[in-house]
Amino acid sequence: MYTIIDIETTGQSAKDGKITEIALYSHNGIKVVDSFATLVNPECHIPYFITKLTGIDNGMVENAPKFYEIAKRVVEMTAGSIFVAHNVSFDYRFVQEEFKRLGYDYNRKTMCTVKLSRKYLPGHASYSLGNICSDLNIRIDGRHRAAGDALATVKLFEIIMQKHQNGFNNSQNQPKLF
């Protein structure tokens, strides 16, 4: 199982920043079998430049659940699953840090669709999510929003799986990216 995840945050540093939105898509290697997406109250101010990028402002998250209120769902959806994201280290560090603040040691195997794209879809000028999706005609409904970016990453992941004929379920074919 794979859980394709995207987050929006209050900044670039997991130590200082907080999650403002999260989307998770559970994928069985063939299709999405479960999903969860929500705004998250970061319990701190969202900087203007982040609001300008994501469209998420302080008013939108005021009544959203706090991370501790959704933490169980995140744990359940990712248990026994590979944590997949586009530039996985960013998303994974933020999720780990949110759990660390709750006193929970969150560890999952990870897989990066940037690295997979470079390996299985060579020749692109850029592997940023926006650019690779544009090159592959993957429509992103809601760029720089967790659900839109995560769903685009799901579609990218499925294209990569098609290129890697045997998928990633067989341990001999498992990319060494985590």
C-alpha cells in the first residue's frame, strides 16, 4: 500500500512551521481506495506570502481541526503503507515534526515522486510538480492546495507505475528510494 500525501504549511522550516492543510490518498498499487483532506488550524499566524501562494488565510483555518484532532486518522491511513510525496522529504519532515510535538515518534518508509520521475520519465527540463504535470498533461485542480497537488501526484505516481512494468509491490522491483 501507498499513501500519497501533500501538505500546505506556514513556511519552509518544519521546526518553525506548521501544517495548514493536508490531503492523503491511500493507493493499493492499482487505484485510490481511501482519501482524507482537511484544512488544519496551525495555532499560529499564516504569513501573507503563504496566503498569497496557497490562498489559505487565517480566517479559513480558524475553525479547522488542530493537528492533534486529525493525528489518529493520519496514523491509521499511513500504517503499513509507504509515505509517497513529490519532494517527500519536505512533507515527511513536517508530518514527523507535528507528531513529535505530540510526543509521538512517527516513522514510515518514504518514496519520492521527484526521484521516481527522474528515473522512469527521463528528459524533462524540470521535475517540479507544476512542470512535470504540464508536460504529461496532468491537470491540477487547485495548485498549491493539498488535495489538488496530492491528486496530481497520484496521477503522476500511476504513470510512473505504468512505466515500471512490474509496479513496486515486488521487493526485487522496489526502488531503493527510502
